[in-house]
Amino acid sequence: MNDYQLKLDGSICFAIYTAGHAMNRVYKPLLDALGLTYPQYLVMVSLWQEDGQTVGGLGEKLFLESSTLTPLLKRLEAAGYIRRDRSKVDERVVIARLSDEGIRLKEKAAAIPNCIANATGRDAAGLARLEAEIVALREALNKSAV
Amino acid sequence: MNDYQLKLDGSICFAIYTAGHAMNRVYKPLLDALGLTYPQYLVMVSLWQEDGQTVGGLGEKLFLESSTLTPLLKRLEAAGYIRRDRSKVDERVVIARLSDEGIRLKEKAAAIPNCIANATGRDAAGLARLEAEIVALREALNKSAV
DNA sequence: CAATAAATAATCGTGCGCGATATAAATAGG
DNA sequence: CCTATTTATATCGCGCACGATTATTTATTG
């Protein structure tokens, strides 16, 4: 029962891979205006939802390692959007907090989700349904990976 | 009508972004056994379907730039899986061809699509339907991007 | 047919993204 | 307490991935 062939078309993984690139191309001009990359934008969104998160906490939410986040957070700090402070309670922990400029940036970013939604050409219900399916796929893959 | 908020959950882009990472984690051990990365695997799959493709042709299929493909193809060549030759007809063009070892590698890779399909926990029909939706999303995004 | 434009790869710089490893702090055990 | 282990972040090396630029070849045009 070797049903699945070595092909690009018909491969859900290739579809996700290329959809991710396509998505980045849509975000790029919008994020350039804010001086952010997409992963940096994700960190900012996470901090706008809940300020003062640890590196590990952000990593769990965004599925990223400290080896990715540490330099990224340093760049956000250099850009003036966040501060990075060691926790007083536990000196191992680093906490990322929004700066005033980082807080102000939220308003400039507010229009982005609608721009992206428009670019997909789908209505809210269709997007929500598809998003739920992709999240379910992600969860299945994450469970399967040892 | 500012319906869409700055949140991670509910964002189809974040879902795709993280699903791509999850997918990579599943592929990694399978591809490590072949000495390939996922983008390298995509090039090999493309060449197994049609040997002797130009850099530009591969770029169109895989949605990648020459600045990504050139070094990647050089690594595949260094690994002994392909050769890179200038076209005799048009000296601007570089053609990637499978080596004997590259041809043999296809058999070792044959089981991978089934492994991945199993990891998704979905049946063939469900995967095909979801893949079609993600491809449609990709096309919509690519059209929207100027 | 020579000057110009277009096409094709390649190069360079920047920023992910991860695995492996290191460093330092906190906790556990004897 | 004092050592051993665990935890949290940081560092390093490698491979994408892209935009901007360059080099070379081919096609076009006056």
C-alpha cells in the first residue's frame, strides 16, 4: 500500500512550505513599514497580548528555541521596541518587556491582520475553518515527532 | 469593520508558519538518513520527476530564487547527487542532472511520503482536500502580492 | 553591425531556525 | 553544607531564503 508518490503536487508538506513563503511575501511590505520581520512581529504580537514574558515562555508559544529567540530579542531591543531584563527572583530567567515605543507600535500594526485576511480572498468563517484544520495538522505532526 | 485582531491563535498565517516547522521536525530524521535537507529533498523529487532542469525552471516549480538555489545545488553536487552543467545551446543556462547515485537515492526515499502521511493522522481523501485548500490559499496570496 | 536591452546565474549581506554545546543559576541529595 | 543534577539562556556552526547587485550571455534595435 505505497499510495503516496514522490511528487511535489499533491504533497501537503510542499503546499505548506510554499504557502509559508507566499504569506511572507504578503507580509513583507507591511512589516517593512514597521521595521519588523515576520518572526519579530510574532514576538511583538505575543507581547501586546501579554507583556513581560520569559524567553522560554515565548518559545513555547511560538514553537521556537532559545537559539532562535535570543538573537531575535536582541535585535528587537536594539530597535528600541523591547527591553530584556534578568528576573530578580531567578537570575537564569530573562524577561522581555515592551518599551514605550513598542507599545505605540501596536497601533501602526493594527491594520495588518485585515490586510492579510483580504489577501487570502476568503471570508472570516472560511479562514477560521481552514486555520483550525491546519492547527490540527500541526498538533498531529508535533505528536508524531518524537 | 476591524474584525481581525493582533493575536496568534486564530491567525491562519501563524498556523501555517508553525505547521511548516512541525512538518520539518517530522521530515528531519527521515532525511538525515539520506543526507538531505528538506529543500534539497524537494529539488531531488523534482529531478526524479523530470531530470535535467534549469536553475530557473526549478525556481519556478519550487518558488525559490537563484540566490537560494545556486548554493543549494552546489551542495547537492558536492554530495554527489547531481551534476551542474552549462547548456551548450545557451551558455547563460545551468542544467541540473541526476548522477547515478542521485538516481539510486530515489529508492531510499520512496517510503518517505507514506511516513509523512501516517504522521498527519489523516486519510488520503482528507489530505488531498486539505492540500487543495492550502494550494488555493497560496495562489490567492501570490496573486495579491505585487 | 554596433549599441542597447533583456535574460540567466551567481555573489553578497542579513535574518531566521535548529542541533549541539556552554555557562550560570537554582535545586536536590547525601 | 557541599556536591550533583536540573533548568534557563546564550553561543556557535550550518543551511536556507530573500533582496540587491553583478557578470555573462543572448536578443533586440536603430
